[in-house]
Amino acid sequence: MRSKKKKTMELEGNSLIEGLEISGNFYEKNENRILTLLLKGIVVYLVTAGMLGGAITATGTDFNQVVFNLVVFVLSMIISLIYYNKRSENIGDIAYLFMIIFFGVFYGTYINSGFYTWMNDIIGAAGSYFQLPDIGGYVQMVRNTRLAVTFASCYLGAVCVILVNMSIVKRMMYGDLILNSIIVLFLPVYLELEPNYVYCVMLILGIAMSVVWKISGRYEKIDTNSVYIRNKKEITYTYCFKGHVFAFAQIGSAILVILLIIYIILPKDTYTLLRGKSDKKELTDDIVETFITSGFAGFFNRYDNIGGMNSGRLGGVNSVRLDYETDLIVTYVPGDMNPVYLRTFVGGDYHPYQNMWSIANPTMINRNEANLLKKEFEDSNPYSAKALMEIENIDGESGEYALYYSEKGELLNRGKKTTREYYPRFDEIGEYAKNESLTQEEKDYWLSVPNDNVPTLMKTIDKLSVTSDMDEFEIAECIRKYYFDNIPYTLRPGSTPIRRDFVNYFLDSNKKGYCVHFASAGVLLLRYMGIPARYVEGYAFDYMDIQSATKQDDLDSDDYYKGYNSLGEAPVISVEVSDASAHAWIEMYTDEYGWVRVELTPPSSDIESGTSTLWDRLLNLFNSNNETTDSADDTAAKKVDTEKIRRNLIIFVIVTVSLILIYYIYRLISAIVTYRKADINTKLIMRYHRFVKSVSGRHDLAKAYNYKDQICAVETEQDMTRLIALLEKAGFSDKEISTEEFDYCMRQLKLLKKKRGSKK
């Protein structure tokens, strides 16, 4: 009984104005709602097939596109019709879910194999784009890859149909559709793979139609066939199948015309040459490459470090994040302008795949040179010197912090201070007794190279242009030059993928890094070419740091330095050393000079100052990298007829603006002609509609459905009874208003508009 009463109430008339109401029979007009649902199903099909088909065809993966489109189309129609009423929706959703589970269980092998085939194609494209020779891939269990990919594409389509349908049929959430499309197409498009243009048009058309449907307001799912539905506040026009089809045709035609114009003005070949490489896109290359090679784990440092170093542990640093806080305070008298090196770690054996240097055997580290320089000072060599250096460990790792030409010192822990005695070495010192030659045991120790690294080292050495008559320094220079020309320095190298060797990955695949990478690979390259070498970590600060040091006027320089000083008289200074000075370098042995420092790290192009922009900090956080771009296409781009392109663009702009002007002029002329032909009642209503449009931006007229409500929404302080009565007479009566009444209404509307405009 309640439902009948409710139905009777719904069929009651709806009063518009006093004495005028809409008959209940007005709501009995019905339309076949299945047609509207099928049209929504077409939109679901266009978006789903356009999104998935574009992603799969972009990678060049072979599959049966006819079967794919047919399956997605049928499923789109079915899933849309499921929403015909509550009963079909509940039963249909459960049945569809069981169908998904059934095919997933019984055809899982084909689905997985097809998906892996597609993923392998994406990985292969990524390897080509990032110049990674061996990223790896997934094992395919079905030999007929075309059949497997067809199964997988249809299954993915069946799943995506549900998601797309949820966004379209009920709410027309085109924002979700755009987001889903970006997620699916992001990687292929990022790798500069081209989806099939038919699928692109389908996707654009589907999303455009959903936008129009949303704007029209007639998009919500209604469980009735009534064209008009009334609630307490409004009358809703729910269905208009013909209108939607007409809009569909118009939008499709407009999209095709726009794409055709773009193609004529800027053909694919011309666009490819002009496009070049995007600097903004290159900022994100490292992020995508890291994700492809290492997944989300690659975005995080796997161990704590200071300036990217952790006592010989390698590969776990995704990006070096400097805090520029003071780690050490070094107090001394500078004797020259050369960098000061404080050694905290010396690597002996390199362990491939464990990605670490073991601590060098202390008995293999010869310090005879310090003793020899000490003897020169004691023998009063005019170019010899003796110096003291105070080192305070504020926030650095525990280590020896050994100076060159000093004897072994005790371990310096955090929060402690120590004094080192050392004997500076100057070229002017002349001949003095050299180090004893390395024993065979020492040579073997400093020449050890793991077999796992030999193939990569051989390939790299072939590129170095090393000749048999070169000495150790010339060979080291060849390595440095190869690094400089081919491997850029960056503080955001990305962590080494699990189960990859640090040195091999650096030389073969990643081809970017910071000092740890260059020093580790450099040591193995030198060793393989028969030159004893060792990996060293510590701190290094140079003359630029010294210039910003604090002068210690209360300390006597004679207490810190005696003997020859190439700078003349120098004061005692204190240098604050931060993690930005953390460094890795190489020590190379030569028979003529003994152990010497070798710097192979190229100059940095990264921002290494204490100041950085928000974008730079975000890049450091997310492992992005801005490196030099390859301009190989510049020459080809210059061959493009830029004058012709400019002329075409000008013509396009002129034609577009002209068409827009013609359109608005046509509308204006049509409105003028219509107004002049209309009777006085229609003229008043037309002028009133123009008034409503002009004030609707300042007043909420969306809930006002008759003249009285609209006028009262604009002005409530003045008696508008006569104006409202005349508007109702002009709008609903067959009697014409007089010229005097028309003029009165126009004066009132003008007054209201002016008054409301001044209140804004």
C-alpha cells in the first residue's frame, strides 16, 4: 500500500507558478533505457580497448587484435547492461566475478605467459632506451606467444572493463579514466614507443564523450525508464539517447578533424626531428631506470653512509644526500696549495657480487716514506719540513684519519681529538732514498682481480687506447679520459640491483657514478693491466676550503710547522670539513716513485653547494639525474624547413581564429534576426534570459525554477510583484504585454543589474 501511495504522489502535478502546474501524465513519458546503457557500454569499450590496445601495440607485441576488440566490446556491453536494475546488478556482478576467477584459474598459464611476453617487450624497449644491454626478463611457459598474449590481453580487458564501467556508468568520473590511462600508457609512452593511432583516437573519443556526458548532467544511473523524474526540488531530464548519439558523432568528427589538421601542419617525421630531447624529461630518466632495474627498493639507500662512503661497502647508495654539517675540525699550518687527504679506509681484496672491499692487510701497507722524509728533516735538508695537525672528530666515522707521510696513528673515534705528526713532501726536496720495491707477495696482493670481473675489464680496456710503451701514469690518464668522455659524474647513480656486481654494472650498464664507482673500477682496471693499486676512502679538502678557514691568531705557527714552506709564512688555521669532502681515490705503485695518489674521478656537474632549490632536493630524494644531453640529432633537425613550418602554423592560427569569429558573428546575427522577428512577449523573455545569464555568476540560480524564485534570488529588498507578474504573463499567457509594460520590465531589469553589480 505504501508503494502505491508513493507512486500516486509521484504522479501528482508539479506547480510552477500560481495557477499553473505540470500534469502528472507528463512523467509517464518513457524511453528505452537499454539504448542509453548500450551507448555507455560503447564508451566503456572505447576507453578500455584504447587504453590496453595502445599500451600493447606500443611495444610491438604480437596478438590477435580482432579477437581482443571483439571480447572487450562484448564484455563492455554486458557489464553496462548489468546495471539495468538492482536485481540484474547484484546477480550480474557476482556472475562476472566468478567468470573472471574461472578463466584466471583454468587459463592462468596462458594469461601469465602472455603478460610476461608483453613485459619482456617493455623491458627490452627500456634496455634499448637506457642503453642497458642485459636487464633480464621473465620466463615464458607457452611457446605460442601470440596466442598467450591474446589470452592475456582479453583477460586484462575483462578486468579493466569492470574498473572503467564503475567510473562511467554510475558517475562519469572522467578524471579517474584519465588517471588510469596515464598509469597504463605511461611506461610505453615514456620510452618513446608509439601506440597504434586507432587506439589513441578511441581513447580520446571515449574520454571526451564521458566529459560531455558529465557536463550535461544526465549521466547518473537511474532505475526507471521515465524521461522526466521529479523530486522535491527539481524536475530531472534523465534520458536523451538521440541527443547523446548526436553529441557522440559531433565529438568524434571534431577529434578526427583536429588530429588531421595537426598531422597536416606537423607531420610525424617533422615532429620527431623538431622535438629533440626534453630537459625536463631527462630529469626523471634515472627514476624510471632505477624502477625498471631495481623496483621500488632501488629508491632507498640500503645502508647509512657519509658522503656516499661506508668503509668499502658499495652499491647500496641510491643517491648521496649531503647534510653539509661539520664532521671534522682540522687545525694546522698549510705548507702548499695541494689538497689534504685524510685516509680512513684502505681496501685490499674486492669481493664481486658481495660488492665490498675487505680491509687491507696492515702488513701490506708500507709507511717507509714518512721515515725517509723524517730523516731528510733531521739532516737539515733545506726543502724538508716537520708539521703537526690536530684532528677533532665531530661527527665522522671512526677511523685512523691518517695523513700521508706520517707514521701510523691510533683510531680516532667520534667526539675525540688527536694530533698527527707528519713530514710534508715537496718536489724541491731533490733525490732521497726511495721505497724498497714490493715483494712478490705484496705485488700479488695488490694485483688480485676476481675472475667474475675479468670479461667486463677486458671490454673496457679495449676502449682505452692503451699501448705497450705507456708508463703507469699514461695508462691512468687513459682511464681518466675514458671516464671523462663516456661516464658522467653524478651524486644520484641509483643503487646497484640485487644480484648484480657493482663494478660490472657500473662499467657495462649504469655508466654513471661518483668517486666510489670511479675509484673501485679504476683499481681493478689498473690491477688487470699489471699495476699494483689499492682503493682508499677518507676526506679530502683543497685550497678553496682553506680560504674559508678560521685563522687562529692565539696559536703560534712555530708550534705547528717547522722547515720549508712553499707558501712562505703561514698562520695556524682551523678548517671545518663536512661530508661534502668525503672522497674515494686510488693509490698506485710505481717503481720510481713508490705509492702515489691517483685521481680518476671526472669533475662534477651536480650541484654540490650548500644551497639548492626545492626541485634539486626532490631530485636527490627520488634519485633523478640531470646529465648532459646527446645532441646527435641537432644536425638533422637543422635540415627541417622551419620557414615552412612557421608559415603553416600562422595559417593554422589565422584559420582557427577566423572560424571562431565567424561562429560568434553567426550566432550574433542569428540572435538579432530572431529577436526582430519575435513578438513582444518573446522579446521580453529573451532579454530576461540575457539578464539571468549576466547575473548568474554572482547569484545561485541553479535551484530557482520559476521567475519568482529567480527574481527573489537576485533582489529581495524591493517589491518585484509587478515585474514577476509581467514575466509570467509574457512567458505563459497568450495575451501580449503592452509596450509600456515591456519598457517597465526593461527598466527594472537594468536597475537590478546595475544595483547588484555595485554590490559585488
